[in-house]
Amino acid sequence: MDSPEPPPGEDADAATTDGGATAGEHVDVGVLIAHSPEADTDDLRSFTGRMATDAVDELETATDTEWRFHTEELARLSDNDTRRPSEFLDRATHRMVEGPYDLTVVVTDVPLLSNRQRFVPGLASPLGRIAVVSTEILQRATRKGPARPLDSPPVRWNAATLLLHLVGHVLGARHRDGGGVMAPFRFDPDRRGVPAFDATVERYLYRIRDRVPEEEVPTRGPLRRLGFYAVSAARNPGQILRALVDSRAPLLPLSLPKLATAAVTPTLVIVFSAESWDVGFNMTDATAAAFAVASVVFAALYLLFVQNLSFPRERHRVITEHTALVNVTVFLVLLFAMVGLFALVGAIILTIELLVFPQNLMSNWPSLEEPAVGIADLVRTGAFISTVGVLTGALAGGLESRTILRHLALFHDTP
């Protein structure tokens, strides 16, 4: 995102209602409009205001809490290209902390791409507390007619339904069959209103409503911040575990060819070196395991800090629990990705040891004291060489795409 436009005014587009809300309780939602260079910003602003107004009553009914949407900033994109939702994370997270807001909704007119390479109307990040809505699919032309205008009834009511659906995901609700807001979202050209949360989802949202507005915790020094991260992770293990499972972190190196190539290439040379076999055969199992663990952790920490993957990227005096959970999850995804890289390199090296090397080659090397070479020796040597590969991959390869990691770690695959 490039040149942000000046704020239009204080709470000029805030959508709030007081009916049914408990006095003194409210959820503040920051809305960021990220528009293409040719977009009509007035139309986008009007669309966003209508969408929030149409959705707010159902949110307040489900949670018995006042919801306030604040459209305070527009951000001009550099082009009309397709975006991943993770590309809006930096600005959205910054606005959430600066607001401060309990959730952030990003509205854009450019196409939105999921990590399955599918165009989607919107995606949610429960950990990041961010929902991204794209008007491109909502307006998309059909074979029977032109593109739909933003103020048309189908766009209006599908957008409000999509917003409710994504906010439900942000708050932890899952897809439900049988209709209602949390049914898998499909654009319905005949929609003329917003569906309600079903009784089960409504009870869940009511139960967790007190956890939505989070207290701000001052962060005085790295040790205090680290302690807060640990406490936040201990309170929310389920959210972190779900994000790790959804991200398929050990398979991440397959999506990062530069990292994998930098890890594998030197090991193909090292495996044919007598010195590496010397080290591997004379290492104890404990030393090999400790070296592997330390290298994997170091590689994950190195990528985390060098690639500046923590949130928010700008320093702030306070931090909220969901921001801590995002940072913990990103680090754990990196950690498991390095484990996956270690397994990938190790499988290649072990295959070479077992299938490519002549069986008696290692035992005939004069530098080896023991002529017998067992499977344990091969595994230990392969682990040592793989550890070197992980370090080389992190230091030389790095992450050619931060957005892939962030997307896999934080956003759902489908609306």
C-alpha cells in the first residue's frame, strides 16, 4: 500500500446503534479502505458505511454489546493487481494498535486470492482479528448482464452477510450447515436481507463477548514482552494449535523453493566429503540431537527477526493478547517449517546414503576407525549434514515471500 489519504474526520462514518446493547460495553471496529488508483473512493466509502450499518444490529443482538465501526483512513494501492489478505496485515495491525480497536476490517476493490490460489470475496484471521472484504467478486459481471454497481441490492445484502460471516470467524465461530450467517458463504443474487446467527452460534458469541475488548498491556522491556507472550499462549493453546494445523507448517519449505534450494544444494556436496562422515561417526547421539535442535531453533529465530515478521512492525508502548498470539503463532510456524526442512534434507541425504553409495565405500575410508557401518551411523551422519543444510537455508536462502508465511499462519482457506 502506498500513500495513505488523510483521515476524513473523527468518526465521520462510524456505524453504531444502541438498541439492546449493555450500557458501558462496546466493541470498536477499525475499518480501513484500501483502494486501487482508479477507484471511486466516495462509492467505496458509502458501500462500507451501508455494509456496517446493515450488519451491526445482528452483531449487537447476538452479543448484547454495542458495536461501533470507525472508517478513519483510506489507503491508495499502487496498482490493481490481485492481493493476498496478508498483504494488508501491516497497516491493519498498526491501525488496530493505534486506534485502539478490538477488530479491523479491510475493504478493498482489488481481487483477493486465497492460499489455494482461488479468488474469494473475503477471508478472516481469528488470531489477527482481521477480516478482509473484496468488492471485486461481489460486483463481478455475469454472462447475463454487466457488472453490478456497489449500491445495488444484491451487492449490499451479500456484503453485509459476508461481513457478519467473517466477523463470526474472527470471534471463533465455525461453518455450520443448515443456513444462518455461519453457513458457507455463497453469493446469492436474490438476497434482500441479512440472515441471523443460529442459536448455537449466538450462545457462543454471547459467552465470549467479554473477551473481545482486550485490555492494553504496557510492554516495558523484552523480558516483560516475552513473559506476556508465554502467558497469552498458555491461555489460548487451542487457537494456536488450530492455526498450526491449518497452516501445514512442516510443508512450508515446499512453497519456498529458494529456501529449500539453499538448504539442499550444499548438503549434496558435503555428503560426499570424508570429513563429514568423520564428524558424523564420531558424534554421540546426544550431541547430534542437541546440535539439530539448537540449529532449528536458531534458524527460526533468525528468520523471524531478519525478515521482520513480528506484529506490529512499528514499535508501540502497549501490546494486546491477540497481537501476542499472532507473534507466537508466526514463530511456531517458522519453527515447524524448519523441522520440515530438516526432514526434507534428511530424507534426501539418507536416500543417497542407502541407494547411491556403494555399500563398502564408507567402511573402506582410512579415516574411519570402525570398518562396520550400521544404520545408526548413517542416520546420525545424515542428521548432522541435514542440520548444516537447515542453517545454510536460513542464512543464505531466507524467505522470498513473507506473505506466504503470514497467509498460511493466520488466514482461513475459505470465507
